[in-house]
Amino acid sequence: MAHPDVFMRGYKTFDSHCEEVAYRLCEKAKEYQLPLEYNLAGYTNGGYPHPEFWKIAKEVGCSCIIGIDAHESAALTNTEIYERALLEIDALGLTRIDRLFFA
């Protein structure tokens, strides 16, 4: 599921409404065994990946996969943000997958 925490972009506070949305989204992703995209574009655009959202994803038991909006091919060569994401994902204790398999 792409950009699960993009709703936080431009939103200043992770409040009870955000928490409710995060739980509902994460519970459905878990139910359907959909990994959530830990999208790196937000490092430059702001608002995501949002740590409070990802704490809820961990609590619910969601897995994640790293993604980026590669509107320009140079975005794929930025290993610095990829390494940053790996550190954050590990610190949160999230289960990360590297490949999607389709039946």
C-alpha cells in the first residue's frame, strides 16, 4: 500500500484523528497481508515517513517495503536516504520485506 502516511503531509500534530486513521489503515493492511510502503520521497517533501504512524504499524504487526517516487532517475541513486530509512526501520523494529510476489 503506497504512501500510507501521506495524510500527515502538511498536518502539524499527530492527534486522535490521525491515530484513528492510522489504526484503521494498518489493521486493514494486516488483514489483507499488504506491506506498507515506507516512502522516502517525504524526506525532501516533508510529512512522511511519519514516526508516530510507523509505531502504530509496528504495534499492529504490519510489514513494510522501502519505496521512493522516482519521478527523476537520480532519486534512485541516493543511497544516503536509503541508509537512513534502514536505520529508522530497524530502530522501530518493523519487519521489512525486499520483494513483492504476485500469484
